[in-house]
Amino acid sequence: MLDGMRRSIGRSRSRLNALIATHRALAWAAPASLAAGLLAALLRALGFSLGAYALLACLTAAAAAAGALRSRKAFLDEAGAARWLDESLGECGLISAALDGLERGGEGRFDPAIAEAAEALLPRAARLRGPMGPLLRRAAIAAAALALGAYMVFLSAPLESSTAARRERGARAGTGAGQERRTAAKAVLEEGGPAAADFASSLFPDDRRMATLVERALREGRLDDLRELLKAAGLELDSKIARSIDELERKKLTKEKERLGEAAAELSMAAGDEASRGEAEGGRGAGGRGEAGPGAQGGLFAEGSGGAGDSRPGSEADAEQAEGGAAARGGKGYGAGSGSEGEWGRVETAASHERLELGAEEKGSFFELVLPGGSAAAPVSKLAPASRRAAEAAMTRESLPLEYEDFVRSYFLALSKGEKR
Amino acid sequence: MSSEEIPITACVDGMARAREEIAKVIVGQDEAIDLAIIALLCEGHVLIEGVPGLGKTLIVRSLADALMLRFSRIQFTPDLMPSDLVGATMISQGEGSDIGLRFEPGPIFANLVLADEINRASPKTQSALLQAMQEREVTIRGRSYPLPRPFLVLATQNPLEMEGTYPLPEAQIDRFLFKIIVGQPGQDEMVRILERSSGASEARAQSVMREADLVALQRAAREVVAAPFILETAARIALGTQPERPDSPARVRRYARYGAGPRGAQALMLAAKARALLDRRFNATLADLDAILLPALRHRVALNFEAQGEGIGPEDLIADSAAAARAALDFDPAITARE
């Protein structure tokens, strides 16, 4: 009787402990799958060449094994299994009492009666399998977590390949386009005619007016004017870059400027202006920051904006700072401050709290281009917010010299107060 | 025939018939009657708390009638002396000229003793009763006189009139197996009480059980099997009422002054076994523990002032302790159908 009962309880105990171990293994595997998926995806995106799926599988399996091992603490002993059977059968502890009585040798007065009653329950007890609901729920969660982990790894793959492919394409395209432009520039200067129109369109595909002016300058062989035009385009791009707060847009504009610079350099090279070539390259290299290297004047496109301090409209103090900043960098600058003078002539600006006005004392080719009417005016309320954002972005990027930051900040604060008034 | 030879099922049947006889006399108060029978099987004593006129005396008298036991009633008053309770040695003259001392037993020498309003007697008299309850014998002038078996004291307390009373010391309250709170009857019960008590004839319980059967049941109750987890649960519940234990429930730690000790756990387990036997089972269950939890422990948990101020009763703390003990028995969620 004792053996039969022990066997029956032992079988139930094994089943229940297996359930506990599986349940705990799945419980540990679910979060581990997610973490492993994230880790594998991250490593893959960072370029580590390893078996991401293998890592996912290994970490998940390790977590499941750890969970199963850990579950040993929750394993049922024989008395626990007997109690579980009692509870499941609704038999008020009869099997537990029988087991206890039998362990004591069955010497108690009621032990035989209890054992007999418990033995009658054994066939029913043998049919009990343990609840599958919790296990299935846990398994579903673990499977979902594993699938999510695998999906994260899967997502990291196209990112990696697309980045590499894009880089490769860019390299190919850059070389090809440069060669084409160089050939085209040579053809333009040698032949003129339709090639000039194509070259101008390729430089300014979205700006018909600029394309026309460049084409005209090319046809007529006015290289000085051409230089001015390209410089003006470069300045406009600089201005846009400085105002832009969108990082993507900034990159796009910077690339556009680089492309313009390359075209100008190729044009210079084609024109035999070998002396200016290196200088133009120098100016192009620092174009992203809007600073010109020393001696960058000779190239078609070697202007340099003179730093962030140069481009702001403002008071006399601004102008002084602008000039100082430009001088410090060795570039010429096109400072908009009152009294500053670039090679395009003297520029007068006047800013009040209501309007910002820009005009030229003497009309020149540059202002014909950028200010066809000879002057421009815009409400400060429209200009200031965008400029303030641009200045803030510049400060965030630390692209503004430290000594200017307080000044710029106080300037915009004063402007804001004026607007409110 | 010794008690071992008496078929236990016959004794249980006899007790069931006695219960029916008592129910013919007493309307309602089922819990009090059942607990009194369980206490009788456990050889414990019962403290009954309730206002006068709820049938406390009738319960004890009917129990004595049904079980064919000797009954005595002692009305405790401030001037009641210990000798009035346990008896006294008196000078007596025999048939010859010899004059000797003769022990005259007091009313405590009965199977069922109703100590009415025990808190009205002086501590000295209370102590004499409680000592007799514990030792089941009376010692007078260096001589011990054993009390009859079975021996059950049912002491009553009136919770309303506390002036001029001597509340039982906490250490002595612990000697009662149960503390039963007797409540007022409901309307239906009241109608039935009126029907029975206002008639021409007075109902009386018939004797249906022999003393030997009762003694056999008392022995059998101790032989009922309690699985280890039942014993563990009883121990956890008792220990869980102790405020100084860090694993006791929060409310116990906050509101209890002291909790149940080993005697409380013993009472819990023994009463659970007796209840299982009366239910024709030879093994105690958690349901048995639950059923006798409050009467067995409520007088063993003392509350602090904060608890009294906030309306917390010992029952609340016992329930917390029981819930914690049951939670410790919970299976792993993996094998629990209810998750």
C-alpha cells in the first residue's frame, strides 16, 4: 500500500516539478530574448561581425536554463505533491494524512482507515496532469518575446547593408560626377556655346536666374563676374546653412555648397588658374564651418564667410565684432555691420525694433544679383525668430565662438523685448 | 469494555444524537453548542461572553442532560470564597465518639460546571477555580482530591456591567480553550424560543450518551491525524499573532500587545482534530482550523490602545495572521490553476 501510494505521489511530483521548471524557464527566457535581440541588433548595427541570431539563441537558452535551475527551490517534495493532489481532488488532506500516517509506520489508530480511503483516490490522482493554462500563457509570451528579439536582429540587417551600399554608391557617384564636371568645364571654356548652358544648368538646376547669369558670363568670358556669381551663391548657401535648424537640411546645403565649390575649382583648373587651385581647395575644405583659410581669395569660390559673427545684422557693436571676427580668421568677410566694407562695396544696414533694412550705397554687380531692387526690408518679427533659432542651434553645436555667445544671446533678448514692447 | 474497544463511529453517532437532543431545547446558538462539545472532547474549558438571558445556563444544563453528566452552577459574587467553590474540611463525628475531619466537596466537583459571571468573584476565588481547571484536582490541607472526568468549566462574563468586577488576568484567560461570544437571537429564533418557553411543558434533553463513550471520544480526538502542513499552518497562525515577530502581518505588529503562545497553538490543533472527528473524519483539515480559529485565539491576542481607538479587534489580527499563513501554503503559480 505504501509503495503504491508513494509511486503515485512520486509520478505526480515529477510532473508538477517539470511544469514548474518549464514555467520558470519560459519566464526567464522571455525578457532575455528581448534583451538579447536588442543587444544583437545593436552590435550588428555597430558593425560587429558576429552571428546575431546565434547570440540571440544562446542568450535565450542560457536564461531558460538558469530559470529552470533556479526553479529547483520551488520544487515540490513528496508532502507538497500530496497536498497538491489533495487540493486538486478536493479531498481535505486525506492523501497527505495517509502519507504522514504511513511514514510513521501506520501505527496510529486511524492510519489504516485513512490509508484505505486515500488508496481509493489514487486512480483519480493518477489522471491529474497539472494545469496547462499558465504554462501555455507563459509559452506564448516567451514565443512572442523571442520573435520580437529576432525581428530586432532582422531589422538591423538592412540598416547595415543600406548604409554600406549608400556609402559605396556615394563614392562612385562622387568620382563620376567630378570627372563629368571637369570635362564639361573644359568644354565650356574651350568651346562655349551650348556647353555653357548645360554647365550652368548643372550648377544651378533649381535656380533659373542664376543659371542664366552664369551661362551669360561663361559665353562672354567674364570670369570676374563668374567668380562674383559663384561667390554670391556660396554666400547665400552659407546664410541658409546658418539659419537652418534642421540638421538634415544643413547637411544637404553643405553638400550643395561643396558641389558648387568643386565646380568652381574645376572651372578654375580648366581655365588654367593653377595658382589658385590649392587656395580654392583650402576654402572649400572649411566651407562647412563658413570660415576661410588664409589666402583664399584667389579662387573662383574661395570666399569664406568670416564666421558666424559676420552675418548678423545689427548695431554698431555687431559691426565691430563682425569685423574683428573676420580679421581674426583672415578672411575678408562680407560683414553686414554698419560701416563694414567688402569687395562688393559699402553696405549700409539699419535695424530698429520694427524693421531691418539693407541697402547698398553704390550699385555693383553683387547687389544687382542679391538685391535687384537695390535694397531690402523685412519686419524684425518675421526675421528674428528664425535668426534666433539659428543662433541657438549654432550655440548648441558650439560653432559660435565662445566670446560671442553672450553677446548674441543678449542681442536676441533685447530684440525679443523690443518685439514685445 | 474499555474505551479502545468501543467503535468510535458509534460514539460519534451518539454525540450526534446528543447534539440533536440539545437542539430540541436550545434555539439557535449552534456555534456555542458545537464549540462546547468540541471543548468537552478536548478536555478544555470555555469562557462564554454575552449578556444575561441568552440561554448560557440552559446550554450547559442541556449538555449535561444529553450526555448524562453531573452539572453544577456557581454564581460568582465578590464575597464568594475559595472554600465555597472547592469545598472545605469539616469536623465530623462518626458513629462512635471519634471526632475527625471530613472533606466536604464544593460545587466544582461535577462534570460540567457553570461558573456564572466569573469576573464578579475576587481574584483569590478566581485563582482557585483556574487552578482546579488546570490541574483537575483540588488540594486542601495538603491532600489532593481529583476532580471527576470528564470535567468542563463553562465560565460566563457579562460584557456590559464591568463596574465592581475583577477582570480575569491575561495569564489565566489563556487557560480557557475557547472564548465564545454569544449573540442575540434573530427574529425567527426569537419566535421559536417563545413557542418553546411559553408552553405548558418545558422541553428537556434526553440522555443519549454514556460517560464511557465520551471518554472514548476524548481519547480518539487526540488520535486524529493532522498532516504536517496542517500543523505548520496552525503554528504559523499562532506565531503570526505575536507583534514582536518581524514576519507577522503589519497590523499585528502595529496593534497587538501580545499574541498567542504554544497553548494557543495546542488549542487550535486539538480543537481542529476534535471537530474533524465529530465530522466523521480521521484527519484534520484547514477547514477545521478555520472553523475554530476565532474562538481558540481571540482571547489570547491582546490589543494596544491604538487598536482600541481605531476599532480594531483581535478577530481582525487573527484573520490577518491566518491569511498570511494560508498564503505561505500557496503553490507555485506554474501549478496553480488560478493565476
